[in-house]
Amino acid sequence: MKYTRFEKARIIGARALQIAYGAPVLVDYPDDMLDSIDIAMLEYKQDAIPITVVRN
């Protein structure tokens, strides 16, 4: 599914918040990557985020 830039921002932001609060990371990431937003973006690129978008 192709997401709009707003949906992409919402998905990455929601996932980054989950990671910041201690949710398990779903992909392997480098040890020097500490920012939850960067990790969420990496998960998005690897299509590993378990969030769906419902459009009306």
C-alpha cells in the first residue's frame, strides 16, 4: 500500500513513541543508532511496522 506523507509521518511517529517507551524493536539496528525516530524509520523502510491505516 502506498502511503501519503502524512500517513507515513503518523506511522513513524507512533512507532517511535512506542520504541521510546520500551517496546521491542522489530529489526536489527546498529549499536550507534540511539534515536527512536531513526529506528522507527529503519523499521518503516524494512516494512516491519505492525500498524495499519484504515481509509474511509
